[in-house]
Amino acid sequence: MDIDEVVLNFNPASLMALDVVLALIMFGIALGVKVEDFKAVLKMPKAISVAIAAQFILLPAVTFGLTLLLQVGPSIALGMILVACCPPGNISQVLTNQARGNVALSASMTAVSNVLAIFLMPINFAFWGGLHPTAKEIFKTVNLDALDMLLKIVLIIGVPFAVGIFIAHLWPKFSAKVQPWVRGFSLVALLAFIVIALIGNWKYFIGFIGMVLLAVFLHDAIALALGWGTSKLFRLDSPSTKAVTFEVGIRNSGLGLGLVFAFFGGLGGMAVVAGWWGIWDIVAGLALASFWAARHKKTDAAPPETARTSA
């Protein structure tokens, strides 16, 4: 059984439900975005530039190199590239807050990155996927139309994001009350969809998870390390470093999963990578945020001399 020839089974109603959940995720993110978040970019140009460069330039390039190094199959490689090209995930701000990071910076980066992703995601994916020595054959098979993908991304990201910002601007108090519920519900719904998808295609998941586990583990760790490393390279402060780390490391793989079914017919390697990333990404992110939070508490509890030394 070749993972590059396996197609996961889903009915049209399930795929439509996934699109609704993804749109709801973007709507929930936008409810917490203020117009001031975009203006804040001008006040934090260095940190924002580092995050954007790490997300849209370095991460896809490093992912491309990782697929070659691991010598994974074409559909797995293309799934990894697709995830790397996705915008930030919807829990990056939650993790940044838990890790005692710069939440204002995280919110600004999320707002800017999701807007940029509408246009940069299809370009990045077409470039790196088409450049890959084995994955590019999949492009020839499916005859991917970048314009169709752009339209899909606009409908899933752009429209709900714009509506959410509009509502947040007109009714800020209402948005503040509703947003945690929308984000929480959409995250649970997405995880439920992924779990149901894996259960419904269990024989394929079990058959191929071994070759995907290592790839996703390394890919996710490298994404987080890339955000941390670039922040340190450009000497961002500790709270900003944490924000950039999660902004780069946490990807909206649910969007990637939706695109896999929309344009690649649920191709095995791509679907399993995007689905498993959606689960593991949260586990790894929570572990890192908890580590940073515990370290922060120890620093706060330490005597002044010790705290200054550890800082």
C-alpha cells in the first residue's frame, strides 16, 4: 500500500462542515483584532519583520530542505510544504499569554500574517511544491490552479477575517465577550473533525503514521526553533521572542487539511501530515508554553540577586 496513491474518504457534507469550521476559526481570531493592531506594526517594525520573514521566507525554505534530508514520499513532502505555507494557528496568542510573552505583539503579528497569507500562501506553495524533485509530479497530476486556491483562501480566511474585524470595531464589548467562546468552540470542532477523520480512515492512519510521526515531530520542532532562533539573532527581548516563536511554530494546519481535500482529493500523505500536525502542534506548543511559564514563576520567586543573574 503506497501512501502516495491512497485517497482518504470523506463525504461532501463533511468537507463543507470543515470549511465552516475553518471560517469560524478565522472569524474568532478577527474578533480579537483591533484596527490599532495594524497600526502597532509601525511601532514594532523589527519584531514584525522578523516574524514575517521567518514565516513566509525561512520556514518554507527550511521545510523544503527537511523533506529532501528525510527523503519522505512525494505526498508527505507536499503536505509538509503546505503546512509550512499556512498562516499562524488560532492558539498562538493563547500560548504566548500562558508563556508570559508579548500578547500585543502576537495579536499584531497574527492580524498582519493572516492578511499576507491570503496572497503569499498560494505563491509560496506553488513555488516550493513545484520546485520539489518528486512532489512536483503531483502538481502535474492534479493541475493545480493557483487562482482557484487563492479564491478558496479568500473565502476561508479573507471574508470571515474582514467580517470579524468589522464587528469588533463596531461592537467591541460584544466581541470581547463572544470571542473566547467562538475561538474555543471552533478549536474543539476542528480537533473533533481531525479525530473523526483519523478514525474514519484508521487503517490508513495506522499504516502510515510511522513514517509521518518523525517528519511532523522534526518539522514542528524546527518551526518553533526557527521562530526562537531568528528572534535571538536579531536580539528581541524575551517576551517578544516567545511571541515570535509561537507565531512561527503554530500553523493553521486545519486550513491545509481543507485545501488537501479541495484540490488534492484527500491525498494520503498530505492529509495525514496536516491532520497529525493539527494535534501534535497543540501538544508541543502547550509543553513549551508551560515550560516557559514555570521558568517565569521561578524567576519571580527567586531573590533579587538570583533573578538578575538568571535574566
